[in-house]
Amino acid sequence: MKKFTGRWNAFELAWLLLFTLVAVGFTIASKDSIFGFTVFITGVLCVVLAAKGSLMSYVFGMYNTVGYAYLAYTNGLFGEVMLNVFFFVPMNVIGFYMWKNNRQDGKLSMRQMKLKGLLLVSAVCVLSSLLLGLGLSFIRGQNSPYIDAITTVLSIVATFLMVRRFKEQWLVYIVLNMFTVVLWVIRMLEGSADGLLMIVMWSAYLINAGYGYYNWNKGAKGVAV
């Protein structure tokens, strides 16, 4: 198992334990389903292992992808549903094999982008979010179309950067997680039973994204591609 998960430092173990306890507490207090809890905990494992460059990130990620798609569907977030079913499911498979074939001495080979690449990624994110938001606004029952569009586009871009092993994925994830927290705050205020647990989950992702950038920044060693 260590081959796939790697060694855990004190911060990673404490972080994982903290949010597991928070998830258990919220599940009991809010009488949420066991299913919602499993989506939370597999999501936490997925992002923590991704920050470590571990292949097991994609294993837990597959369960989390399918489970989160169902929760998004029941909350009328159809952009999130399409993103998870038609994009994340196949990308979990592709990412697993690409990471498996780009390892040196058992560790993932990490890279960083040049300024030109960063500007291009930023332009794609802004334009695509506006266009998708406009399209989602015409779907009956769609909630928060433009925020849903932003999280959808940023998720796609971050996943491509992740599969390609660029450290800048974590900068995109930081922005993505902020918007997703806002999205679920809106859903909670509108009566969603899953809102509070999802806010906690995405807040955990936000903290992890900061750690992921720190970890991958060291791994990339300043070599721009």
C-alpha cells in the first residue's frame, strides 16, 4: 500500500483526522445519510493523496465522482452532474495511467508552466465560464447558472493540468474551491439538506489546495515547460 499512498507526515495525518471527525460530527448532528458521509471522506482522501502525487487519489476519486454527481443531481446542479459523469469518470482512468507512466524512483514527476501558458489558461477559464453560464441559464430548474459554470470550467481546466502534472493545477483548485463553497452556501440557504456537509467538504479541499501547491512547488523544482 505504501507504494501507492506514499509516506504520511504529521500534518497530513492530523489534517485527515480532523476533517474525518468533522464529517462524522456533521453527519450525526444533521442526520445526514451514510452515503453523504462516504462522498465526503472519499473526496478528502482523493485530494490529500493528489497533493502527495499518489496513484490512489484516482481510486478514491472514482467513487467520489459518482457519489457527488448524484448529490448534485438531487440539488438541481446539472452542470456539476454533466461534469462528473461525462468528464471526471473517464479522466480518473486516464489520469491513473498517465501518472503511473510518469514516475521517477517511485515518485511522480511534477512540472510548472511558463507565463504564456498561464495567460492562455486564464483566458480560456474566463471566456468558457461566461459562455457556459449563459447556456445553463436557459435550462429549467438550473440553480446559480454562472457560479455553476465557473466551477464546471475550472474543474475541467484543473483536471487537465493535474493529468499533465503541472503544479499550477493547485492555483486553479484554490479559486474553484472558493466558488464551490459559495455555491453550496447558496444551496444551503435555499434549503438543501446536503449543503452544510458539502460546505465543510469543499472548505477542506480549499485548505488542501494550498498545501498541494506548496508540496508540488517543491516537486517541480522550478523547471518551466
